[in-house]
Amino acid sequence: MDLLRVLEELKSSAAAVQARAAAVLDASQRRAQSRAGVPAAHLGRGVGAQIALARRDSPHRGSRHLGLGKALVHEMPHTLAALASGVLSEWRATLIVRETACLDLEDRHRVDELICKDPDSLDGVGDRKLIARIRSITQAIDPASQVRRNAKAVSDRYVSCRPAPDTMCFVTGLLPVAQGVAVYAALSRAADSLRASGDARGRGQIMADTLVERVTGQAAADRVPVEVQLVITDRTLFTDRHGESVPGVDASPGRTGEPVAPVAPGRDAPAYFPGYGIVPGAWARDLIRSALGLGNNQQPPPAAGRQESPPGAGDGAGAGAGAGAPASPPPDEQRTPVTLRRLYLDPVSGELTAMESKARAFPAGLARMIRTRDQTCRTPWCDAPIRHIDHIEPHAEGGRTGYTNGQGLCEACNQAKEAPGWSAETVRTTAPDSPARIEAGETEAARPATVGPAGSRPATPKPTGPRMAAAPPAPHGASPRHTVRTTTPTGHTYISTAPPLPGNPAVT
């Protein structure tokens, strides 16, 4: 027990040191950006992202760590002292900072003193009691602060989607209380009415289905259009429930004569569902069957008519199936439209075949390829959805609008890298237009073992000339994939490697 207490106090003390370090980094970066001529409104951009990378955390959490550090160091010294002594945990210090965010500086100092000046007063106080104590004090000091707090909360309403186990997800809406209660009451009334009329579904099931139907406008919740860029290999798509290939369907990949992702009997290659992640191949087939109105023992028919390849894909060797060209329309008008688009993989690396554009912006087809390859934001430890397709080497500096020079980023990460001192470059790729290469001088012996999809290492001086050397061989059973090296203003570098796609030999 004593050891656990000591370790917990050590964690709190370390959090206090991190808070001070975050405030120091912010001040130094703001000075550097000011000297570089950055407008005052943009000072501090990208600092939260640097903290996130250093702490191996998401950019959103990095911004929270930065806000906590600045508030504790500059405005709440007693809370910082309680954290450093181990009396407060980092989470409870965050609660105090959060609950006083709407106060002016003088009132925040007073709350800080009343709550944390006497460490003994915090002994045995849980989260709810701590919040209640803060709110009672803030209401007495500044009643208008609650009005401002409520107004800010309304402006922060949002809807989010998060993966849940077993191919489920949480769709969460943060709404003003009157709206939230009204939504729940409407769904409850619909469920009670259908249950009273003999619907055999459970009450919760009816409420969930009604929510989907009213938001999407579908007649039935399970008629989800398969226009969500589900990525699945053709061998998995045309495999029966026992792992056997469907007779009469040729899923061979073309010129090489050898399949990219052979599926052994009884074993499915996985599929990828954007916004969720890896899903079982059988589940993906059932989704398509449901949309087509087929039974579980029937196979989706091969697409009739046009089957598009990504522009510039040519006659690449491997094949994966996504969403795009119309399949044979089912006779039942109630069935949901299903579309197919062929995406071609390199037979060795598992990379999508590449294309380029002369345009400044990434065309829709090229952007779709990059989104399919990257799946989520390419910044290490950031799992946010892709919002922007970014030029790794900026277009203004001669960067091409191409598959190799593009990466998917969330909005926050794309804005962070616009701050002075950030740079990024492609260091390894196996796209057909650019053989696997890596900068000279960066040999395997010089690379620490931590370098990987989410690893970091000290900055390495860039070669002075344009010399390039072959990339080191990939680990046994793996294929070198599109890799980006990002350098922050402090000189730290981070490596991001695109995840393997279904059909990649490295994962199948």
C-alpha cells in the first residue's frame, strides 16, 4: 500500500514538472514565432501538437496539456503546489482549471487560494465534491460566470462517432439539455408506440433503429448504402462462409499470375471500414449481402458493366474492392444501391498504384486513394478522421500533387504544421513512380529501435546534396510502406508509416 501511494504521488509530481515544461515551451515558441514575423493572433500555433508528439498523445490531448500547464504556472500557483506535492492528481488539477475557466484572473486567484492553499482540506474529497465546492465558491464570487459558462457550453455542442467493440460504434451528441431531452423523449415515444402495436424488437433496439431512420431518411435502419468506401479484397468479397472461393469468379490479380492475398480455406482476410477500422471479412460480406437483399448463403454478384480503376492506376497487379461503379441492380426496388470500384495494389509492397496531377489541389480520385491508404490522420498518435489532403513537400516549394507527396491529416494537424519550423518529407515509398528510397546517411545501423509508425528519435542532419540510397530491407514478412518524417521546430523528428491495407502480404 505504501508503495502504491508513493508511486501515485510520484506521478503527480511528474505531472507538475510536465506542466512547467509545457509553459516554458509555449513561451519560447511564442518568442521564436514573434521574431519570425508571425502575426500576434497566430502566436503559439503548433505548440500543443509538439507537446502531443513528445507525450505520445493525440493533438487534442496535447492542447489540453498545454492549457493546463499555462493555467497552473501563470494563474493557479496553489493548485500547482498541491499537484507537485502529490495531494492532487493530474485529473483533479484539470477539474479545478476547467471549472474556473470562465473567471477573470483575480477571481481565479481567489478560488485557487480558497481550494488549494490548505492541502489538508483536500484530503478525502472526491471529484464530485471538489466540483461542487468550486461551483459554490464561484457562484458567490461571480454569479455572472455561470451565465458565461452556460453560453460557452451551448457553443461547444457537437456530434462525434467513436468505434466500439464487435463492429459497433458510439454516436454521441452533446446538446443543450432541452434539446437532448426532447430527442430522447421523441425516440421513447416511438419505441413505446411500436412495442404497443406488437413490434418484437426490444425498446432500446427500436430507439436505435428509429434514430438511424430519422437522421438518414432511410425506410429501414439496416438499408445502409454501401457507399462508405468499404475496403475489401476481391478474394474475400467472393469467398463463401466456409472460406472457399466462389466457383466461376476469377480473383487472380492479373499479369503476375500469383494472388496478392491468398485466403486459406476457413480464413478470411480482413476488410477496412472508414471511421471504424479493421472488420472481419465475413462481416463485410454480410453488410453487402444485406444491402443487396441477399440471404447469408448467397454471394454478391460480380459487378456488371463499368468497373472503374483509379485514374492513372493502369493495369496494376493486385486487386482490392471498394465502392464506385454500379453493380447489377437488384430486382427488388427496396434494395439499397451497392457500387464497386477496383483499386490496384502492387504485388510486392501492397501499396496502391500511384497517380499524379498537375493541379494545385488533389483531384477527387487521387484524394480518395490517399484516404484509403492512410485511413486516419498520419500524425503519430492521432486517430482523428482525415479532413485535409496535404502536400508533404509544400506546393509553394515545388512539391508535386501526387500520391507519394500526399498525406491525409486532420484539420488541427494540418494547421499546426503551417507554423514556422515545421517540415515533413517522404523518406520511403514503394509506389511505381518512386522506387523504395531513403536519404543517404540514414542507414539501418544509425536508426534506433524505437523508430516506427509512432516512434521518435533525435534530429538527424539532412544531407547537403540530393544523393539518395536504397532503403534498408523491411523486416521479414513485411513490406516497406509509404513513410513520412516530420520535424518539429525544436528539431525532434517523428516517423509515420501508412497502415497495411487488406490484401497487403504483410497482414495476410
